[in-house]
Amino acid sequence: MPEIDINNPDKTEREEELETDLAKMKNSLEAVTSELISTRKDKADLTEKLKTVPEIHFPQDVTTQISDALRKENEKKAEINRQRAWEDFTRSHPEFHKDNDTGGLRKAIFDEKLSGFKNENLLEREDFLARFDDVLKVLTQKTETQTSTPGSASTPSVPGSPRATQSQAVKFSEPDMQFILGMGLDPEKVAARIKKARGL
């Protein structure tokens, strides 16, 4: 039998209360421990499941991708409209049609003049037609200026000169020669370009 302290007669009851409290704490600790173990197990399971899910890559800058897609779409549209405009243009100006420009000389000169204009913002067929008309105006103005200027490049070269012999290697039709000279171009340089294009 336990000894009873005279100064503290409730000691035994106090010990019983402490033991009861200790038992409750022990049960609570076991419950928390088992819950923690269960949570860790669930976390490990989720981590494994996440490893099997494919990664989703979101674009760094969605607006850049959208603008690129729109730009490509506009480029396609512009190219289609440019081709249609060129077909319309060659119907109204048959001298630029490929059947009438056997060496592609007129088209080459036209394209060279066209490259001097800012064409990046052209999108609609009407815009291209207007630009082609602008180029034609520049070409015809140059032709009129060259033919009215005495001593211009339209003067024929002397037979036997280097200019005459080299340009004769590539023979130009009379309309092509008039066109070349009317543009103020050197037939020798034009012939050299044609030779280079043909691999001669």
C-alpha cells in the first residue's frame, strides 16, 4: 500500500489524474502520428502519379506566337494578291507578259524598279496594282527622258567596238533593244546578266 503524505492527502488522486491525462496524451500522440504517416504516404503516392503525367509546356510569350501566326497569314494573303495583281497587270500591259518577254528582260527591269519601292505593307490586290502602275510610270518617264536626251545610251554602238561585240553574243529583238536603251540601261550589262543567268 502506498504511503500517504499527511501534508498532501490528495496525492494518490493526483497521481491517478496524471496517469489518466498521460494516457489521453499518449492516445492523441498515436492518432497524430498515424495521421502524419498516412499523409506522408498519400504525398508519396501523389508524387509518383505526377511523374506519369505528361509535362505541359506553355509558351513563354503567347502574344509573340499570335503575332507570328498573323504575320504569316498576311504574308500568304499578300503573295496570293500580288500574283493575281500581276496577272491583271499583264493583261492590261501585255508587253510584260512572259509570252511577250522571252528573255524575261522586261520583267527583270520591272522587278528591279519595284524593289526600289517600299512594298512590305502591301496586302490587297488593289494595293499591288497601284504599285505596279507607279513602277510603270517611273519606267515610262525614264524612257521618255532617255529618248529625248541627245547622246544618251540610246545611240547605237560602233561596229567592232567591245560594246557591240559583247552585246551581240546575246541577241536582242528590236523591241527588247528599244526597251533596254529606253530604260537607259547598258545592253552589255544586260547581256552579261542574261549570260550569267543561263550559265554561259
